[in-house]
Amino acid sequence: MPNLTPDELLTTTRAVRKRLDFERPVPHEVLRECVAVAMQAPTASNSQPWEFVVVTDPARKAAIAEWYLKSYDAYAADRVAAAGGALDPQTERMASSARYLADRFHEVPAMVIPCVHGRLDRRPPEGQAAGWGSIVQAGWSFCLAARARGLGTCWTTLHLTYEREVAEILGISYDDVTQSCLLTTGYYTGESFRPAPRDDIDARIHWDAW
Ligand SMILES: Cc1cc2nc3c(=O)[nH]c(=O)nc-3n(C[C@H](O)[C@H](O)[C@H](O)COP(=O)(O)O)c2cc1C
């Protein structure tokens, strides 16, 4: 287990793809602990509208991975076309990492899908904000709790192109429940992660007015 200060945890929880240990299973008890931490997140009106679908069954993972890869292939082709055939070096690195994960998606040790009650796409804007604001904070808490236990996660959303099909695979009632994302989860290889390059904070912070 890494020994991290709160700021180290918050600044080094990266999208883990190439360093995911695909061979090592994650005990259900560890995943349960991470969900318990996630369920301490704040929610609109204290509604706690969440459900967490944790998938470790190989057949179901393989079925989900087929939809993910289909969506990823279309997304990757669009990106290259939009960039005029060639990506810049930083985007190219990210794309190579994302492709690696997409190709091995069926092998990830655990897929965790934080869901929220109701169909958020059928709500007015403030209802959508309440729903997304409630589930996203829980999802990120899951990622932080996982990292604190030596697990790597990657927040993914591309399977949502086929949300209905994935709902069917998992027995989720599509009309009553919105899937927010799919967190690929497994132990990571290597020791540490570094903070990522970011814009100058003074260019992005606005005191008192924009
Ligand atoms: C809303 C959201 C959607 C994302 N969707 C995907 C995805 O479908 N597939 C993927 O490989 N990564 C996905 N990512 C991961 C991002 O690519 C990653 O967080 C970003 O490149 C920064 O990398 P870092 O976290 O290592 O700094 C997503 C991240 C967020 C926040």
C-alpha cells in the first residue's frame, strides 16, 4: 500500500492503462472497501441516488469490451480525421495508451460502473446537475480510495455510446437508471506516479470576477 499524504494522493491519481496489472485479480473485499469510501461522498439533498455495478465475471467483461472497442474505434478514427491525419505528440501518447486499454478491455480485473437513479438525460438542467454532481464525486472518491490501496483506475465513458446494450448485459433497467462511467480497476505495476503538467494556475484562476 502506498504511503501518501492527502495532496500526493490527489495529485498523482492518474489514468492507469499501460501500467495496469491485468494478471492479478482484485479481491471483492478490497473493491467493497472502495465502494464504502465512495458512499461517503456528498449528494444533492442527501439523496444518495447511487448503485455500483462491479463486474469481474469474464463472460460479462468480454461482452462489455466488445461494445467499448466498437465505440473506441469510431472515436479514434474521428479524432485522427479531425486532426488532419496526424495527432500532436502529447495526444499521440494518450491515444496509444487509450488504444492499449481498449484492446485489452476484456482483461481488466474489475469494471466498476457507478450508476444513478433515474434517466438524467430526461431531466431539466438543474436536475441533471444534481444527478451528475452526486454520482461523479462518488466515482472520483472510488478512484482515490483505490489508489490509496495500490490500485489503478481509468475513468472511461466510451461504452456509453452503447449504454442500452451494456445495461442489457448487466440486467440494469435502462429507463430507470443512468450509467455515469466505467472505472477500469486493477493493481498497478511500478512504484509511483507523478503530478501531470498543467497550465499556469494564474492563467486559469479568476479572483472576484472573470
Ligand atoms: C469524463 C472523462 C471521460 C473519459 N473517458 C475515457 C475513455 O473513454 N477512455 C479512456 O481511455 N480514458 C478516458 N478518460 C481518461 C482521460 O483520458 C484522462 O483522465 C486524461 O487523459 C488525463 O490523464 P491523467 O489522468 O493520467 O492525467 C476520461 C476521463 C474523464 C474525466
